[in-house]
Amino acid sequence: MSKTLSRIGLGIMRWPDTLSKKHHDMIEYSIGNGLNYFEACRFYNNWKCEENLKTLLKPYSRDSYFLCDKMSLRGDFEKEKNPEKYLQEQLDKCNTDYFDYYLLQYACRDTWNIVQQEKLVDFLYEKKRQGILRNIGFSFHDNEEWLRKFLDISDWDCVQLQLNYLDWFINNHATLYVILDDKNIPAFVMGGLKGGVLTKGLPSAAVKYLYEQDEEKPIGNWGMEFLAALPNVHMVLSGATELWELRNNMAIMLEQQPKILNLEVYEKVSDIYAKSEQLPCTGCGYCERDCPIKKPISVIFGLYNILLNEYNDVDKSTFLEIQMNPKYGMLNCTHCGKCNKNCPQKINVEHKLQQIALNYR
Ligand code: SF4
Ligand code: SF4
């Protein structure tokens, strides 16, 4: 059966390791209503992501959806450096003999050497030739210069970028988008709502301003509408954890006629955000993966950002409870720096944790 890639996909990064009926319902809603791209990555859902997707997609025929998996250039791959074994394990866990899309995850200056030394591009091409990988690409976390370098080493079928209106205006990700557009390489989007910042983490002044523009429109819709209007955005990964969020995202991305944007509004919100003290944390949890004390960094940063906004009703006691828990205290921190190394947003995590610990005791 031939099918067309839907402009929205589902990434289950923030789902728990144990599935419930809600998750099956979300998959059923997705497939029944035009979303056909699903993304796995071995260490999501506490290392259960691939098996979870296998379970969730079991009722549907393999040719009715696109399945993506990723080779993480950090962590366990770095230790073993055995792409053949890595890929085979992924195929086995997903109970499939091919991936529709396969991405090198975390392409940036820090992972350039491993891609070269392990000849990963040759490996991907060979697997593509064998029909095991149908489309190949990479997810990218660096600047223009490094994007060009990665693009030059192969003919890629897609590139996954962190694209949202804040990064577009503040961090010049517009340039990254334009480079892909010029080369006719489809842009896939991750962090389209900046890990929920664009739905519930904007500074209060920005929220007020957006409601002044349209009091009916949910705040997150501004973010999705921005992406829907970019013609070279071929797929936006939704990280929805609730059915209503997914419905909202799908309704916008699957709309035939994208909205005409008022860019001034987006620039103004980006300006307010840039002047705020908020951390650009997307809650991805990569920093926690190798942390020897298993500090819940994404939770701390998420609550910290919410605390900066007086309009948000955060449970301050939860925040303080984590802060005061001796298990996670700065005294237990080994200063190994692994959190810094793993953060795609380049936050100096360790330093920021120390600052927060000093300010909120
Ligand atoms: S520096 Fe501290 S917080 Fe960061 S990974 Fe190491 S132990 Fe964890
Ligand atoms: S600090 Fe960085 S790695 Fe950790 S959750 Fe936030 S964005 Fe992700």
C-alpha cells in the first residue's frame, strides 16, 4: 500500500515506561485520523520505548505507518561502537525487518568524529541499499557551519531540526531551515513547542500579550500554526502526552490551508522570552541519563521556570522537597559534568543547579 507521510508524527519520549489504555487510545486516534509517523529511540521511556511502540502498533499492518528509529551517537553506542549489533537489536525490539526512517541522533561538532571514525554514513548507505533502512537522516544540534558540514558528507533524505518560533527568532534557527530549503532537503521538526514551553512555560507578559491578540486561541496553537506555515516543514513531531493535546496539534498540522502569520506577534513574544530569566530547558531528560545520582534535573528546571511566572500555580512544596532531598543535594553531585555534555540546549546544567540550590533553600 503506498502512503504519504503525514505532516505530523508522534514521538513518545515523554511517555512512561508502563503503558495504559490512554496510550493505546492515542495511537488509535492518530492512525484513524491521518497521523502515520511514529518515532522510537532506545533510551526513551526508561529504555522501553522500542518495545512500547511494538506493542502499541501491533494491531496495525506494518505498511500502514512509517516507523522511525535513531542511532544515538552518545551513551551506549559510544561504548560499544558496533552499529551492526545496535541496529539489529533495534529491529528485533520493534519486531520489524526495516525502518522507514533512520536518524543519527545528536549530530553536532561533538559527535562529528564518531560519525567519521565509525564510517556511519557508509553503514547507513549499505543498509539502505539492502532495503533495511528506507530513508536516512540525522537530528541536528549545532550551528550553520556544522549543518553544512554534515550535509556535505552524504545525500540525506531528511534532517530533523529543533524548530519553533523562539529558536527561529532568538537562536537563528531560521538560517538552518533556509539551508535545508535551498537544498530541497525535507525538514523534520523536533521541539516544535520547545518541550511545552510554548504551551505552558512562556513568561506571564508573553501570555498576556498573546491573549490580547486573540483571547480564544489556546497559547500552544500559535506555535503549531507557525510551523504549519513553513512549506519545507514536512513533518512535525508531536510530544503530546494527552489525547486533547494530540488532537489540537493534529488539527493544525493536517489543515489544508495554513494560516497567514503575523510575524510581529512572534517577534514580540520572542523578545519578551529572551529578556526573561527562563532556562531554555525542553525537559528532554538527556542530562539525567548518565547522572550517577539520578538527579531529576528536568523536573527541577521545569518547576524553576514555572516559579518565575506568577500566573502559574506551581506546587512550590514539590520543588522545595526535591531541592531539600539530601539524595539530590549538591553535596552528592560528583561534578562529573555528564549533564552538561548531554544537554542539547547547551545549558551549563551543573552551574545552574548550583545557582538554584543557593537561591531556593
Ligand atoms: S555533574 Fe552532578 S548533576 Fe551533573 S551528571 Fe554529574 S552528578 Fe549529576
Ligand atoms: S537541562 Fe538540557 S538535557 Fe536536561 S532536560 Fe533540560 S534541555 Fe534536556
